[in-house]
Amino acid sequence: MLFSGELVNLRAFRDDDIKPSVDFMNDMEIILNLDDDAPMPQSYETQKEWFEEMRKNKKKYKGFFWAIETKDGKFIGGCGVNRMDSKNRAAQVGIFIGNREYQDKGYGTDAMKVLLEFLFEEYNANKVKLSVFDNNKRAIRSYEKCGFQTEAILRESVFRYGKYQDMRAMAIMKDDYFKSRGV
């Protein structure tokens, strides 16, 4: 496997990932932590269109996306770069573990570590950043384990659960990544 961690492999999305992706995207807890838009039901056709659009228009997305699978080949989520700023070598990343059986067990942290290794050691990124809902403590702990630091709290940035919620901007710099690895 090209991109592999202790618990997961990162690979290209396949057509047989569409059905479980629909299930993940229709799980209210997952979608409310993944996107700041109002949650909308997803159909198989909608998800398939997104897959096809992503495959055809990589330049439009200015990023790339991978499936996260367990070592025994079970598709459990996705991760990738939502936007790559080539001039400044900054990547905006995102990740989700959609299969609840694999949440809170280190799979997301392992996948993020693999993604960081790729971005810093192969893609020559200088900074990797992300945004996370401030009430998503599980994700924040995972990102901190990977070396991300909070850069800002964006107050009342998203309307969730009947009130405005804060967003947290987090990032890890290339130098800090290599220092944490003893390089």
C-alpha cells in the first residue's frame, strides 16, 4: 500500500465506497461535525455525482481525497486536502471516520499522521491547517496528538443546535512536524 499507517491505509475512492459514504453522510452527528452548511439528506446519486466530479475536476478542487480503510480492507471514512495553496505551500485538510465502530480508537489520528507524512515529506508543504467546530472535543484531541496547535478561535462562526458556535483554526508547521519526529 502506498500510504499506510499503523492502523489504516489511505487509497483512492472506489465505486463500492459510494453506498457506505451515503450512510455516513446521512448520519446526523457525522454531517454536523463535518460541514457548516445545514444538513441535507444525501442520495446514492448525489454521492456518485460528487465522486465523479471530484475525479474529473481535480484542478477545480485544488486538492485530493482518499478513502480511509482498516488494515483488513474495510472502508471507514475519508481524508484529504480541500485546498492547496501552491505559492505559500499551505494545505487545508479535512478528515472523517464515518463508521462509528472505528471512532475513538485511534483510526482518525493514524490517518491524519499518514496524511501529514505525505504532505510534509513528499508534497513539501510548509503548513497544514484545518478548521474544527470548537465543541468537537474528540477531533480536537486527535489533532493535538498529531501536533496541531490552535491558532485562533473564530467566535460564533456557525449556527448549530439552535445557537451560534465557535470554530477553531488549527495548524501544524513543517519545522514543528520534523522536530516532533526527532529529525
